[in-house]
Amino acid sequence: MTNSIDEMRELALSALEDIRDRDALAAWRSQYLGRRGAVGKLFGTIGGLPQEQRAAVGQRVNALQQELDAAYAEREELIQAQMLARDLEEGEIDISLPARPQGRGGLHPSTRTHREFQT
């Protein structure tokens, strides 16, 4: 079982290194970290193991999931930065434009009612 966890780790991380866009990243997340993904299947096999092996294997699978989550977040940030740099370079984002104004909001309904009665 530990060999399959190590193989899964190597396979997932090498596949993650090849990803260059958001769609592929979402597919990778679904394939490995999704509910029915590879890590989820590993969690499902823990129940069939002998009692004395379950805790150790469960800890390894949890560690794998945390490592893949961290690698996913890192890759997602990298792809976001690359997309922003590309958009700035291509001129799709005009940084010379003024910022959009913030919404002003409104008064609470009870405040409005109170003010109506005062006038």
C-alpha cells in the first residue's frame, strides 16, 4: 500500500508540473483531489486493511492529500501570476484608467423609517 501511495504522489506531482492553464488545473484537481479522485479512492481502501495498518496508512494518505493541496495552491498562484503578466503585456488591462467607484450603499430600512417620522 505504501508503494501505491508513493507512486500516486510522484504521478500527481509530475502531472501538476506540466499544467499551464486553469482548465487543466481544474481537471487535475478533480482527478486527484476530487471526491471520486485518486486520493479519495485511497481513503476508500483503508477500510479493507487490517486494523493495525489502518492508522499508519491513513496518516500517509492524509499527508499525501495535504501535500497535493499545497502543491495545487502553489501552482494556482503561479498560473494566476502568469495570466496577469500576459494580460498586462498584451494590453488587455489598461492600468492608466481610473479605478471604478465604490458602491455607496444605503440607509438601513429602520433608519429611513425613523427619519420619515422625524420630519
